[in-house]
Amino acid sequence: MTLSDIELVPGYSFRVESRIRHPLKRIAANGTSYLSFMLEDYGTAIKAHAWPDQCDTSGEVRDLDKVTIGGKFRDFDGKIIARVTSIRPVSTSLSGSVNLIPRSICPEPDMLNKLRELVSNVANEPLRHFLNSVFSDDSFTWSFVRLPASRKHHHSEAGGLLKHSLECAAMVRHFSEFSQDMLDLAVVAALLHDAGKVLTLYNTRFVPERALINHDALTLEVLAPHLKLLATLNNDVATALRYLWTWRHHRRGSGPPALTVAEAITAADRISSGLNVEEQVFSKSPGWRAVVTSDIHGGRFWKPQLCSKTLDDRRVEA
């Protein structure tokens, strides 16, 4: 259970899993020292105080610690704060790891709720366990939710990688022609198809990996520990993900992919990217312009007039 699962009202006693943010030792008006910090998860952030003589803790409290925290909510100058009475390291369970991504690290925090819903809707148990393993890795997750999807092309704003990934995953979910397990596989593959970009988009300087190595290969590298874990649960599922992320680079001839669902993932990737670039180029052009050429890749975008005038309108003009 997290803060986002309960009602924040004065007098309510709680025990939840959360993240510590920005802990700072302060001195109260009466000269007593206390610890001030924020409690955060994917959907909630609340200020908290802990008084050393009233708080059971196992050691130093650090920024971004995952903790099980207990206490009571109280009203302080018209705002709800948490008075903390216990702080313990969170259990090592991977279940619900997305819930503990602190919203302050994401440029568009509302996207974290979409990510949480997507993970919870994956019915295939090995795949859901795989996702929880992936997002329990802070070194990957922080980059995945913060970085752009590209430098100058589509979804180039901060948080663009997560936004593009969620769009692709949502699109493939609509292909009801596939079985539930195959859809779960496609959703996970679409969500993480650009995971390798966390190694190439972390700064604006030249990154050799960006120029020399296809990011699909880097996706396998970044997710290798989690794929290894997945293989112990279901080797076919792990192999299928590896294939879906790399099939375009090693297929024989020009035949179709070995998994037809790969076509849905590829289409979703192209549609999400194309719509974003199209939106960019038309937003910078006069409203009357119907055809715009992208300055980035030379693509030409057309905005046809699809709403015809009614017969009555034409008679008035005549």
C-alpha cells in the first residue's frame, strides 16, 4: 500500500511504502532538532516531520530511500503533513515497484499513473514479474521517465521517451485479433522497445553508442539482467521479447516476421512518431498551409480538408 491508496485526512494513522525525498535536519522554535522531508510515490507527495525521540528508525535516512513508513496525518497551518513515528527499509519484494517511482523525478508526473495501470493490466505473470524487476532498477527507471525519445526528431522533450513508449503500448493493446498472452507480450515489447536509448540520450555531447550501435542492441544490454530472470520463469517469453526487439536486423530476405504481432509493434512505433512530428511541423506553420516539409528529415506532411460544406451552405454561396 502507498500514500496514493489512502485518504490523507488529519488524525488518520497510516503504514505505507514510500520514497524519502530531500531529508533535512532542522531546529524547531523550542530548540528541538527534527527531520524534515517529503514522502512520495507515483501519485502523491506530502511533507513529513520525524522527531528523533518519537521515531523508530533503523539508521540514517537518505534521499530516494524506499521505506515502510508509519505515522499519523495532522493539520499544520491549513495543510496536511505526516508526523512519522517509524521508518524501516522496504521489503525486497519486486511487486508494485512502479508504485514507488517518485513523481518529482518525472517531467510529466501524470504519466506515472498510466505506466502503473499498464503494468497492472498485464495478466501474464512472468511478464508482469519482468516489468516489476525492470522498474525496480532505479538507474534505468530514472532515465526512462526523464529522457527524450530523440534529440531532434519525435518526442524530443524531457519525458518524451516515456510518453512515446506508453503511446506505442496503448496502441498495440487495441489489436484484439491477438490472444491475451500475445497482447501482453506485445504491450511489454512496445513499452520497452526504446529502452536502449537510456545509454545514448543522457547528454547533448557526442556519444559513440548513438552513432555506432543500433539502440535495439543496446536494449538487450540494458535489460539483460531482467531478461535472465524472466528466462527462469518462462524461457519462451524471454526469447520472444529478444526477437521482437531485434527481428528487423537479422531476418532472412524480406519475408514476414516469425511473430506476426511484431507488425503491430512496428506500426505503433511509426504512428506515434509520425503523429508527434506532424503535430510539431503544423504547430509552427500558418493555419492555412496544407502541406509542410519537415526541416529535420525532409518528410512531407499534408493536412487535407476533410470537412465538406453542406448542400445548404453551397446554395447560400450561390
